[in-house]
Amino acid sequence: MIIGIVAVDRNGAIGKGGKLPWHYSADMKFFKHTTIGNACVMGYKTWLTLKNPLPNRLNIVLSRQAEIPPQDSLVVMRDIDSVLAMAKVLTTDLFVIGGASVYESFLPHIDKWIVTEVPLTVAGADTFVPRNYLEGFVASGSQQLDDGLIVTSYERPQASA
């Protein structure tokens, strides 16, 4: 399954100045717990925000130009079709973790979204989740985290045969 996972402010912001514009430990713990043991695909700019590969996950960096030194649990892929081909043979889920252009590229392929609603509006935010990213999805459940965060899952309804 291909799953988009994202934290958004009230206006759909996901970044400011190349960084996550908030820090909620409850969301970080939730992200880790949810993605551990799976594969995570990210763009080069998102990769740069990490100090190291995310532990206990296959880290896939989508980049056409960047040269990234080889590391354990890290794969660099040049295009989305390569990632989608790999996703078909993975025995785990593939989490799309950002940034904006990676979310946009994977939009037609995402089966489920996990969205953390951050209870604020980031002034000067410059990076946003794609417009209408939840179009065609139906809320399938939500849970409250600490810090006033709400996580909602959205599923793409299966076409009936």
C-alpha cells in the first residue's frame, strides 16, 4: 500500500524556509511508530533536513541530480516510476513523507492519507500540501495525540466490481 503521511497547519502549510515550521514530540513519536519497519520515500530537500537515514526504515530519496554518499538503508532513485516499480515488490508499505513536489507526484498513486492537523497557522509559510490532495478520499478514523493534535486517516474508496 502507498500511504501519504503529512502534518499540516490550518492552511495546508507543511514548511517554511526549508524546514518543518513546528516541533511536536507527540507527532514525531506517532510518525516514528507508524512508519517504522516500512519504506519511506522523500525528495532531496526533505532528505537534507534529516541528519541521518530514518532508522529501521528503508529510506528512498527521489532525486534526479543529487549525489548522495551510499549509506545503509538508503536508496537513491531518479524517477517516480522506479519507486512505483520497487513498491510492487516491497513486503512493507511505502510511506510518502514529502516534500510538496513528491506529494504532488505520488498523488494519483496514494491509497491512503494519514494527516496530522496542527492547531496553528504558520505566518510566512512557503510550502504547502497539494491543493485538493484529499479529493476522492473518505475519512476512515481519527485519534487525538498529545499537544492538541488530531490525526485523521483517509482512504480511497475501492471501486466495486
